[in-house]
Amino acid sequence: MKIKNIVSLYFSPTSSTHRVLSEIAGRMPWPAQELDITDYSANDGEYRLSADELLLAGVPVYGGRVPAAAAHRIRNVRGSGGPAVIVAVFGNRDYDDALIELKDILEEQGFCVTAALAAVAEHNIMRSVARGRPDARDITAIDEFAARVVSKIEAASAGALMPVEVKGGRPYCQYNGAPLKPSADASCTKCGICADGCPVAAIPHDAPETTDEALCITCMRCIDQCPSHSRSLNKQMHAMAEKAFAMKNAERKEPEMFL
């Protein structure tokens, strides 16, 4: 099957998912363009891919699911029967139903999901868990996955790609959000960078030192981007939660691929 180009679509508040997708796309022989759906403005975009374009779609795993904001924006992308490769990036706990949910969404949108990868990255909230990942061993596995995807697509005649089966169940597991929400301390300069970058508009532009906890998804983007390091989670509660989470999820999980 001939591929014209790759469209690399990602929701990546703290850049881990973007890094994984960039590694995959960089190992493929086709030119790639990026479609970042992390920003709130992506709610309004509509895109259609032709049958000879490969969609490479990646999301982080939140509570075993595709983040709701990402799922909403992915539904703005429509296929024409062409191939899709999906990636779920998880923080060394589990990816539960994220892959099967992402597969279902893209099949509803007119894509043939032909390969899938569950990759491990440093946990976005409990940063001591899977610290420094994806590491060299992960990158080797990611590169192997990319090579196998290329071989599968190039060996298929037009329209002959078979959809892949992935792990996960239906109905999807319930996720009600992380209980910890970031807030700013007195050192906040009200520069507005956090408000500009929040994927769900949970930080008001006229009061960037505050957080709408009903909207916040604890993606940690505001903490990562704050130039004055004013934003954080409740330190005592975070330390207690991280200790328990790290003990429970200390065993190294490896990437899982489906082709």
C-alpha cells in the first residue's frame, strides 16, 4: 500500500506523548505533519484525511481512559478508509481501556486501525514513577514497532489492511478525575501563560492564580509551563499519594504492541 504522508495527531500536555509519536514518525519513510490537539482552540478544528494518508494518533492515559478533551477533539478528524496507528502512553500503572476506546473512536471516524502501541512514560503526576522514561530500552521497542508497522503497510495491497485487535473491555472503566488539583501561591506574577496553555480552559485569564476545579483534569501542563514555579499540587497530600502510588507501581512495565 502506498502512503503519501503521515498526520501525527496528539494530545500531549506535558510532551511525553508527543515525544513518543515523534520517535515513531521519525522512523517511518514518509513525510510527516503534526496536528496538536492539546490546546483548547482545537475544539473548533475539523480535518479530513485521504485514503493514502496514515494517521498516527497518540494520547496519554488518564485513569485507564482517553482524556475526555482528547476524545472530543479526535472526533473532529475524519478518515476515508485509510490506515491509523494508535498509541496510548501510560505512567507504569496500566492503560486499561484506553487503546480500545481510541480504536473505537477512530473506526467510527472512518479509519482502519491497523496497529497499536501502549508505551510507558514518566507519570505526569507521580513523577518518581517511571522517572526518565521513555528510556533507551523503551526507544528500542518503539523503533521496532515503527519498523513493523512500515512492513505491514508496505506489504498490503490497497484496501487490504486488516484492523488490529487490542486489549481492553467494553463498557470502558469509569474515571472521575484525579482528586489533586494545581493552584498558585503568592509568587504568581499573573503572566497568563498557564491560562493560555490550559487544554480545558480551567484557568481564567482574568484570574490566572485560580483554578476551576470542576474543569481541571490535572494534566500538569500549567505546572510544567509556569515560569515562576508558582503552581503546584498540595505538597503534603501529593507526597502521601505519591509514596503509596510508587510502592504499588514499582515494578517496571514494558511497552506492548499490537499488529
